Amino acid sequence: MGLDGSAPEKPTTIVADRGVPKATSALSDTSPATPSLPPASGPDRGMRRVEKAFASRESGFMVTLEARVSKTLRDDDEGSRHQRFLIALANGRTLLVAHNIDLADRIPLERGDRIRLRGQYEWNERGGVLHWTHRDPAGRHAGGWVQFGNRRYE
């Protein structure tokens, strides 16, 4: 019993799933425990924004998403080096992520890992590409990031 005579609230627990930690509680079992990140509504709003952009072939905007890594690919070594991997959003949409590893650290990802990321969306017929998942050393472009586990890669 609580101090006011009410039933005690169930404790919140953290479940470590490779990647973004997930909070579970009596109120919600789907809200991510990411105190250093923007509110959880960002990824849902981002997923809807990507769907709208895909339908209208729109590109060039920054978006925050939550996803699972569906496949890791070979690096793109032409020009600036990019770590490449595919992500699957909750609605089934897949995107290619091109993460610049000349400007940011390589992310130790495996298939099935949960990540949260911010980058610039570019339309293509396969679902789209997310790039600018790193800081801009010149400070002219909005920076992005990839959150994996307790580390942010930017």
C-alpha cells in the first residue's frame, strides 16, 4: 500500500534489447527509456512524415525515426566513406541508411538491432535513403545522429 492508502504503483523496468533501451511499466509497455533523446512522439511523427514523402516523392527534410536494422551492407568507399545498412520501420517501410564514417564513428550494428536516428530523407523508388546522420563540421547543415545502446554516433 502507498502512503496515501492507494495501491502501490508497479515499478518501471528497463529491458535491454540490443540497441535502444525499452521501458516497461503499468501504464505503457512501448515507450522507449531514452532520457537524453527527444520525446518518443518524434519517431512516430517521423514515420508518418516518411510515408507522406514517399507517396509524393518528396526529399530533403530532416526526420527522426525508430527502426530495426534489417540488413548490414558493404561500405560505400567511393568519395567519403559511408557505412550502409537497411532499416525497417514499424509500418514495414524499409530505408537505406548511409552513415558517413569519415565524420562519425562506425556503428557496431547487427541484423535485428533497434536504433533511433535522425537524418535527411531522400526519396527513391525502393523506399528512400537517410543520410546526414552525423554532425556537419562546417556548421552549415543540421546535424543528425544514430542512437544505438547508450551511445550516440554523430
